Amino acid sequence: MDIESFREYCLSLPGTTEGMKWEHLCFMIEEKIFVIIAIDEGNSFSTKCTPEEFDELTARDGIKQAFHMAKRQWVQIADLDVLNDSELKQRVETSRKLVLAKLSKKVQEKYL
């Protein structure tokens, strides 16, 4: 998947906005980041994950602990080609769900 298709997919998810933070492109729900991309650094990106997923994901080539993010809760993926399109979409959806789950029930209801 190329960066423009990835961007379009992220923005297609209900309530998703984009913005720049720390010179990185971010996709957010209710101003909470669920994907952050270093577009100037080869499109490496980070997503939230569960501690259980962390070990499985980081065992794969091109995936490691995300810098400056909660330990064992965020992974950094070297580029968009590390995962196939289906896995990539699933990774984004899982990250979004994990971030949304931390918001109030009232906010969550807006997106169900």
C-alpha cells in the first residue's frame, strides 16, 4: 500500500482526523493518536497494540518497540511494505479500537 492509499484508509474510519505533531503525520480520534507516521523517514509508522500482540509483532522483521511511546504498548513498523494490505488495515483498526477504548463511554458510543 502506498502512503496516499494508507492515508485515505485511515481517514475513512469514523471520527478520524489528521494533523502534524513532532514533525510527524498523525491520525487521531478525539485528538488521541492511533497512528503516527515519520513521512520524512521512509514512512515508518507506529501503532498501539496489546501487550499480548507486542511479542508476536516484534518477532517479525521490520517491527520493533516504538521510540518514546509506552513500553510494550506501541510498535514501530519500518515501512508500509512490512505488512500486507489486509494486515495493515487490521493493525490500524486494532490501534484505533485500543485508543477509543480509553475514552469515555459517551465518546465511544459516537463511533459504534
